[in-house]
Amino acid sequence: GANPINVIKYFILTSLKRKLRKHFIDKNFLIKIPTGEKFIFFPLQVEPERTSSYDVPFYSNQLEVIKHISKSMPVDCKLYVKEHYNMVFRGWRPIKFYQEIMSLPNVRLLHHSIAPDEIIKQCSLVITLTSTAGLDAAFENKPTIVFADVIYSELSSVKRIKHLEELPSLIHSQLNNKIEYSDLTDFVNLVKHNSFELDVFGLHSEVVAKFHNLGYVIRNNISLEELNSFLEHHKNKFELLALEYIKKIV
């Protein structure tokens, strides 16, 4: 159903929604971390995205997850929920989504401009679907609860929840969990051992610049010759990537 008129209508409507939602966010979200409160940190993840849908098929409704956490926390705790800054590219979430979170008595919404590391330093526990905030938490001597297997799952400070009934007891135990720095050392060494040098972000930037018009929409006039030329130009990088994958497979 895409045609010039529909595209223009969609663009105008999306732009209007983005502005209204951004105004609501700026007006109602906390721009500073309150002092003197014991709190758990839940970073919202981008939607739609694989890590917040396919990786956690039974917990992809982040609003419901927040409600479950809110009901499972100790009475002396607050839950701080932070919006993901990349949601600006999705037009933010519906205002009703934020209002439902704000209606929970022990939950606070944090503005996306607050640095995540500052929140993690002050929190008592991180609860996340699959984000790397849990790994950042380990380096700040903070425990984590995740809802799926992640690259850092083997750390003793990280516990995966498999049944919602476990959430209250798991939160209680994790609030008293301590970080084993030897685990972090072993994890870092393991990552280094299985890593190789490749400028992934630089390559991605070139793909976006050449085939996506510096945005999210792929060009519709890419020729086979142009594509082959790009692959040939970066042949060494793609061959290195293929060889490293083969090493891990065999």
C-alpha cells in the first residue's frame, strides 16, 4: 500500500507522535537520580528488536515484566526504569505505556539523557531482559537478574529467571549477592581468547553510507555490479570473518 500520498501521511503522523511523546517524556521523567533511595534498575530495551522479542519470547512484554518486578520487590525498594535513547528512531513508545508505569507506586521513570553507568553505580540490583547493562553491573560490583541466556550468564553475580514465581525470592537473594572478581577476570580472558581484530562498526558505517543513504531505509536501486565492487573492496575483512567463524565451528 506504499505510495507517495500514504508515505507523506505516515511521515507527518509519525513526526507528530514523536514530538508529542518527547514532550511528555521531558515533562514527566526524572532528569536526575534521586538521592537516599534504595533502588533496582530496569533498562528498557528497544522495540521492535530481536533481543527484546525473539530472545525472550515469554517476556517480550516489557510493561508486564515491570509490573511483575514491582510486585516482587522488598517494600524498602524502588524500581527505576530508564527509556532507551534509540527509541527516538522508533518514535518513542505510546504515552499510555509510560502512564501505566507511572501509575505503579514504587516505580520511577528516568530520562534517557541520564548516563546508564551513573544509574548502575548507585543501584542495588540490575534486572534486564538481555541487555549488556548486566555485564556493566558486574564491573560495578552489582548483581543482575536476566530473563534469557546472555554472553555473561556464567558470572556468579548473574542469575537467570525461568519461572515468574521465583522472582521475589531471586530478587531477595540477589540483593545480598557479592561479586567474585575472579569470575570477571576469567570472563575477560575468555572473551580475549575468542576475539579477533575487525572494525565491525567501521564496516557497518560504510554499508549504511553506501546502501542505506545514511539512514535505516535501504536503497532500491542497488546494482549487482555495485554490490560486487563493495564486496571485492572489503574482501580481506569478509574472508577474515569467515575464517574465524570456521575455526569456532570445527
